[in-house]
Amino acid sequence: MSAELSFFDLFLQASLLVKLVMLTLLGFSIACWTMIFQRRKVLIAAREQLQSFEDKFWSGADLSKLYSEVSAKEHIDGIENLFVSGFREFARLRKSHAYAPQVIVDGTHRAMRVALSREVDSLETHLPFMATVGSISPYIGLFGTVWGIMNSFIALGAVEQATLAMVAPGIAEALIATAMGLFAAIPAVMAFNRFSHNVEKLENSYGNFMEEFSSILQRQTATEQHG
């Protein structure tokens, strides 16, 4: 491609509206890539934390000691937040001596359910934006392309003798808008699908832990009642 048709020159030659479309898509792309790296880091950390905590939990550690260890941390999230929320509610209800074992377990389960909902919401941060960018970017790019080509043909109609050299730059700059729309949309869609799958797997793991932990507490309350 000649210097006259370089990307930067085509951008400068584009109409104001097409420039705005390109800059919007560039902004979407930069924002998405920033969120992709951030979400990837968060989800990897959540998976590693899940594995580490489950290893401690199923190693036979005393639940009270584990609760003291985890709750002493400055920042609690992920599966640790489920455990702390559940055990705190369990200890509070059991201490009152006013509730039946099943009521204690149900209250503990509800506390963990609330914590689970908050953790999933946190893990899904930025995913709706990625989905939106993946959905609308091609159409925004197409709008810029249509507008640019329309202007090229309008200008072409104002001359007596039309040549390909006259219309090529206008069409080329218009098509760049579509290319930028795809450039923004494709990574956003791929990241959204990937991260949504990872969040779903984490949510299932959290849910399984919540049910298993509830069963442990239920057996413990039943033993205490019959003891």
C-alpha cells in the first residue's frame, strides 16, 4: 500500500463522523483489553485460592481454628468469604441455644447463599461490558463504513469523469471502520465466553462446597443434640 493510503493518512482524510466512529472503537478495544487482563488475573487468583482453601479444609483442620485464621485476614473473598459467612452465622445461632438444629443449618445455608451471590457478582464484573462491545462494535464499524462510502459516492457524483483513483481512498477509509469494529468485537466475544465459563465453574465449585459444608454442620449439630 502506498504512503498516500497508509492507515494514519486514511484516518486523517476521513470525515469527522467516521473519525469519531474509529476513535470510539479504538476506545472500546483499549478498555476491553484492559478488562481482559484484569479479569484474567482475578479469575486465576480465585481458582488458586479455591484449591488452596479446599486442601486446608479437607485436611481435617479444626473448623474453629480455620475460621480464626481466615477471619483474621485483612481482605476476605472467594470461597473463604463463603466459609467465614457460614461459620459466623452457625456460631451465632448455636450460641443462642434458642434454635433447633435444622433452623441453625438453614440459617447458615442462607448466609452462605448471600455470600455466594456477592462473590459471583464480583467475578462477573466487566463481563456485561465485554458482551456489549462484542455485540455492537461490528454495527458501529458498519455504520462508519456506510457513511464513508455514501460520502464517497456523493463526491463522485459531483465530477464529470469518475476514476477508481478518486473513489478508492474514500472507500478504503470507510472499510477501516468495519475492520476496527471486528478488531474490537472478536477479542471481547472470545474473552466473554471464556470468562463466563470460568465463572460458571467457580460458581459450581462454590456451590458444591456450600452444600458439603452445610452437611458437615448438620451432622455436627445432630451429634451435639444427641450427645
